[in-house]
Amino acid sequence: MKKNWSRLLIISLSMVALSACGTNNENEGATSEATQSESVVSESTVSESSSSQATDSSTEEVSLQETYNKMYTDGLAQYDAEKYDEAAGTIGLLLQNDLSEYNDIETKATSLKEDITLAQAQKAKADEATALIENSTYKTERTSDLAAEEFSTATGKDIKTASDDEIGSWLTEKDAAAKEAADKASQETTEATPTPEEELNAVLNEVVSITGISPEDNQFYATKTSEQIYTIEIRHSHEVDGVGISNMVGMFEYDLATKELKKMDPLTGEYSVFTGTDSTI
């Protein structure tokens, strides 16, 4: 009987050894399959990531092309409507962008700019007020649509043909009225109230921040048209054949309460929220 137990014990141990070998082989097989699976997943992830990046790049390029095309068509429509200052401002902003990959747009925009500049020069030379503006201390006010409207309302005169003394007196009275209104407002409230100059500077800083339009190369004219709204006119001055030209970069409205900036469509006169797509990209 003891021999039989010994044989049974040997047989049992052999079976255990075989079973262990089988288990090891299965584990190695499973590990190999898992490694292959992980490799496939990794390759798939890299492929999807590369595809996503390519799609994003393509979408961004299409978006830029659409933006540039819209700026060009807007400028062309303004030119056709004889809104030469506005057209010059729009095309000028377009050409500030890197258009090296958009040769067709750059060529058309450059050609249109030349046509606009010529039209502006011809119009300026035919304007009797041009010489007066050239020698004036108040060139910004004389070329501003906003200032012209305000001056006409206050004096009944045309700011382009008025004397510098008349414009100077009007500006002095305007500043005095603004200061008086600010003093009255500060007396009616215990809260700290910014001066008209401080409020205006804050508004202009916001407009520059939102639009990216440099105050160094452009002229800003702003007026408070209501309790919460400032209207800001931005122009860019340059010379053509010795004649001063003032391009309309944009007419904006800034809301003190909502901090929202709107830009006017020069063809319709309507304001819409400024998205930045028509400024330098």
C-alpha cells in the first residue's frame, strides 16, 4: 500500500507541475496579447491626435480666409457707395495682416487701396474747406463726423468752415459744462465719482484693449451721448499728393454698464457687437 501512495503522490506532483507550466504559458500569451492591444490603442490615439491637429489647423486657415475675404468685400462695398474714408480704413486694417499665404486677397486689396486713395485725393482737392483744415489747430475735430454733429447742434455752423476761434470757444464751453455736470453728480452721491477726464480715459483704454487699434497711429474722438453710452470715432490721417486725408477706421459705441463695445456699419448706420474680426488679426 505504501508503494501505491508513493506512485499516486508522484503522479499528483507531475500533474501540478504540468498545470503550473500551462498557467505560465497562458499568462505569457495573455501578456503578449495585452502588449499588442496597448500598442494598437497607442497608435490609434496618436493617429487620432494628429488628425485632430490637422483638422484644427485647416479650420483656422479657412476661418482666416473667410475673415480676410469679408474685410475685402466690406471695403469694396464701402468704396462703391463712395464711402471713401470708411473703405480706406477697412482695407488699411486688412493689409496690416500677414497675407503672404493669401496672394489673391492681398493683390485685390492693394489695388483697391490705390483706387480709394486716388478717389480721396480728388475729393479733397475739390473741397473748398481742405485748405482751411490743413492750416487748422483743430484738424481732428474738423474731420470728425461726431464733432461736426455736436458743433452744428451747439452753434448752427459747419465745423469745417468755422474759424479756429469759434471751435476753441465751443470746446471750452463743452469742457466747462462737463465739469459742472460732474461736480453736481458728485454732490448728490457719497460714492467716489470719477472726473469726466478719468471716465473718458478709462473708456478709451477699454476701446484700445478690445479693438487692438493703436492710439499712437490714429486719432480718437469721443463724446458721451447718454448716461451710459460713449460714442468713439477713430480715424487715421495721412497725406496723398500733399493733401491731408483722414481715413475712418471705425465708429464705436461703448456701454459703461455692460462694458460692451459695438461698431457701426457705415453702409446701414446700424451698430452691432464688435467681435474683433475686422481688426488686425
